[in-house]
Amino acid sequence: MHEPLTSLYAVIAIQFARGTPETEVWRALHGASALHRFAGKWIVAVDEDIDPENADALFWAMSYRCQPQHDLQVVGHKDPGHGPRGPHDDGETAAVLINATLKGTFAPVALPKREFMEKARAIWERLGLPPLKPESPWHGYDLGYWPADIERQARMAVASEYFTLGAELAGQRRADVAMNAPVDRDRDPDAVPPNQE
């Protein structure tokens, strides 16, 4: 529950383990809205990689992991609790239920892996630089789509084999496709993973 608000019950975030069935997500959202007539004006479901106490992280999940036409429901007939009553519906309010969980597989978070960020932090602290206050996400992590060939290329980059990797990638250039041409899914349906256009 979002503590900085006057009422703890106005914004509620619920974390779910990755891969929780959508039916269970909606069951929990409806359950939270029914806890008290006044609890939960905004109830947001997020994955475990989202810090529910960080409003920026909640807004990020709502912005990028939610399609309102599919992932939003409004539950009416709620008591506003304390505070002024609105001018409509005899002061009744509603709950907005938002499913801001991942709905598929995606490329990893575009930051260095945790091991590299921890080494960088150790160097930072050893140099006596000002204390760091990392906010989530502070390192990259897997979101389901990371092919073996990309992992091999990442290991090459870490091993400073970027000239070899560059030559390898240059050898894969195609003369029959213009640079930055859009992907033709009819010709090559596996060229781009789902949800990655």
C-alpha cells in the first residue's frame, strides 16, 4: 500500500511470481478490491522485478506492461473512505484494477548483468566516491528471450573479442536487404521474436 498518501488504502500494488496465470492475477485484484468497501481505488498487479514501493517503477510497469483495453477493469460501488466525497453518484467511487504484469517473453533489461554492476560498485566504493543509491532496475536480467547465439556474442564482448565478433557480424550482412529495412514477417516469420517489433 502506497504509504506517502494520506490513506494507505488508495493505491495498492500486488506482486506476482513470473508466469502466474492471468486468472489468478485477476482473482487477487478483485480480492484486494473487496477487502474493504473503501480499500483500493487503484490496484496494480506487477511482477516480482518491480519494486511496489517505488512509484516510478509502478508507473513504468503500468506504462509498458499494460494495454488498457485488455488489462484494466473498473469495479464500481466503493465507499471513498475518509476525505471529501465526489460530486457524482452520491459520493461513491470505484476501483481501477490494472494488470501490469508481463504477458510474454521479452529481451533482457538493457543494462549490464548483476555481476558486472556489483564489480563496478566495488570499484566505486574503493575509490571513495559518494555513496550510490541504486534504484531498480540497477542491473540487467532475463525476461524470457535470450537466444543461445546472442549469449555467445555477449560472452565474446565480455572477453574483449569485439573485433572477431564485428568481423563475424559483418560477414552476415546481406546485399539484398537495405540497411534498417523493416522485417517482412511473410518472408521470415522467425526474424523477430514475439512482442519485439
